[in-house]
Amino acid sequence: MTTATQVRVPVGDAALDGDLVVPDGAAGIVLFAHGSGSSRHSRRNRMVAEKLNGQGFGTLLVDLLTAEEEEVDRVTAEPRFDIDLLAGRLIGATDWLREQPTTSSLGIGLFGASTGAAGALVAAAERPGEVGAVVSRGGRPDLAGDALPRVRAPTLLIVGGRDPVVLELNRQAQEHLHTENQLVVVPGATHLFEEPGALEVVSSLATEWFSRYLRSEGDGR
């Protein structure tokens, strides 16, 4: 049985809308950090989340920006590049997951896309005892800056083979990661992984990574 609920996650003076799915006997919980100009309704993230749910992982897709911030973002595109803001929201959501009865004992993973990946890496650096693994899809890990060497969670960087600028930025960021990490290039995929089969590859890679590294209390692994 799987429990799906709409939630409001209090973070500082904001309340973030989210969709929480927790299968019975969940192997872990993955918190999604959406990319530039996106939200918890991102079709691409939801596809990955459904794959994870099918493999026994819980997921939390949450809007990292409030409605007011979304309005500003549509005009200026500034909030989506405010990595400290995104990271702070993810840290708050991570702490919230630790406080909920259904998720308190689950290993926590972060899945970030575009600028959300930078926020995820900063959050992982700030919560080394809580975040067990990070996956970046077409992400901008370079924007995590000085946080990169402090990340302790095993990190998977997934980039499209036809996304050369972001691929180079990922390679540069990878040099600053001092934890276990891997860079996987999906042949023929562009930045949004819209090509047939590309998101399926991303979903499989993410599921394998989280299966390997997330540990929940009492799961015996």
C-alpha cells in the first residue's frame, strides 16, 4: 500500500506546498529540488518520482518558491538562481521529513535538476548526517561553489551528451567533490532529456544510485 498526501512544509517564514508519497516499508525517501522555472508539477521530475515509488522509495516533491516568489521569478528569473534560498528551503524540508512519523526513520536522498541541483548539494553539505545520497539531472553543481568539497553524500551527476556547456560545468564541479561520485553522460540527450527513452535512463540511474546508498533505520542493509 502507498500513502499519497498533499502537505505544507513550514520553512522559516514560508510554507511550501508539496506532494508526499510513502510506500509501505519504504526503502528511503527522496526529496526533489526542481530546476529553473519549474515546480513540483514538473512532468520530468514526476516521471522519475513514479519510477522511484514503483521501486519502493518514498518521494517528496515540493515547491521551493512561494507563490509570490514565483511571480517575481517569472519576471526576473532571479529567485531560481538564489542558491542560498533554494538550499535553505531544502534544508528545512529535510528537517521536516525527520520530524514526520512516516518518514523519520527513512534514509533521505536529494534529487536536483538545473539550479535545484546546486541547492541540493549545498543542503547535503549542511546536513551531512541526514542526506545519504544526491542525484543531479542536467544540473548546475558548479553553482554550489565552496560547498562542493564539504559534500559527504555519494553524488551522481547525470548530463545529456548533447548538452556540452552543462557537461563541461559538471566536469569542473566534479573535480571539487571529495566524496564518492560519478558522472554519467546519456548519449543523444539534450538538457531537458526530452528525447525518447532519455528520462527512462535517468530514472533507472537514479533508482540504482539511491538503492545503493540510502539506508533506513532497521532495514538491515
